[in-house]
Amino acid sequence: MTGATGATGSTGATGMTGATGATGMTGPTGATGATGPTGATGATGATGTFNSSNLTGPNNVTVIPVGNGVISLDTIVNPLFAQIYVQGTNPQVNVSPSTNGSESSIAFYANANRTGDVAGSIWYVGQAVSSAAADSFAIAAYAVGKVLTISSTGAVSIPGTLSASGATVASAPWAAGRVSATGALIASVSTTQSTWTPARTATGNYTITFATAHPQGANYTCLVSLTTPATPSPMIQAYNSSSTVVYIYTYQNGSSADLAFSFAVL
């Protein structure tokens, strides 16, 4: 019969390490880590182009780029309370034309929609306004034209009338000049408001005809004087019964006579 199992012998020496097994499947992605600290500010980039969107400023004023460098100032809520303040080195506001010598001006509107409908509903102020000469300053109105012009030499021109302390004074004679004894024009004052034409209709009888009817009708003042000595007893009269014609009569020794004269219609 089989005898009893003998005692276990001592463990033998470890065998050689086997070859590395194949890599296992990738495990699931772990949770996102905490955000790191903000990095340093980068260098300033190049200046970009002007954006065409509206830029709203204080006091409900909106700057609207129109194009070609033109900017319109609009109001969002109430135009009556829109104000623009400019502070800096003189001049604080600069307006220049698109081409040398052309108009550079500011317009003031009576209508909220910035349109002109009646005379004076738009006023223009600036350089070369309403076809004024380059380098001159003028004030003009819609459907009226220039009402005041200042030349580069300081000469002031007012085509209408000038009112001072309640008294209305014509800015220039309506017509004025010198006429020969034959009825020919010798000289005309260059600053008159209307051109005029002289004529001799009979001995000692002359007419001065205005190209434009006088605004006061026939109620104007006419000043006349003889321009050459005539003896004996020279005399001159003026008669105005029309808004376009003044009649001049010259006499010598009580009879009609052809005499040269000067006149001015105010």
C-alpha cells in the first residue's frame, strides 16, 4: 500500500519575469480641473476702423456717422434739452470745406425734421455762404439769400434795410448818380440797390426809371442838385408819383432848360 506523503520541500527559486502583457482599455475622462489664474494683459493692438453704428453720449445726444467724414448730431428723447459742450484750445469748433474756397458753414433749422419750407426756416452762417465770395463771411436764410456779407477787407454789405433804435435806414441809396444835360448817364453809384436808366423826354424834362420797383411805392425821398453853374436863376425839381420812375425838371430864368444834375433816391 502507498506510504504517507512526505513533508513539503522548500520553495524553489523564483522563475524569470514573463513578457509584459498588452495595454488595457483607456479609462473614462476625469473631472475638469479648477480654472487657473488670469494671465498678464497683452500688448495693445493696432487702431481699428471707425464703426458706423451710433454712438450715444450724455444728455441724449447721438453721434451718427453719415459717411465721408460727415457726422450728424441727433437727439434720442427731447431735442430741446440736447446740449453740446466743447472745451479746449481756441478755436473749440472747427469747420472746413471739402475743397479750398468752397462753403464752410453751420445751419440752424426752425423745423425739427431739418427741412426748409418757408423763408427763414433755415439760417446759414459761415464762410462763402450762399455763393458769397471765398474768404468772406456771410449770413443767409432759406428762400431769402444773403442778408449780411463781410468781405476779407472788412467791408460790410446789407442788401436789405438796417434798423437802429427803431429808425429804419436804407443800407444804400435805391438809385443814385449823375446825368448829363442831354439825358445820358455820366456816373452811377455802384452800391445802389437798383439799377436805373435816365432819359430826356423834352427840354428840361428827364425821367429816371428803376429796374426794380421801390419797396415804399411812390413814398420815397429823392434828392436832386444841379452839377454845373447856370445863370441866371437856375432851378431843379423832382417829382415822384410812381414806384419805378422819378421825374426831374430843370429851369433857367423861369423857362425849361437842359441842365446836368445829380440825384439820389433813398
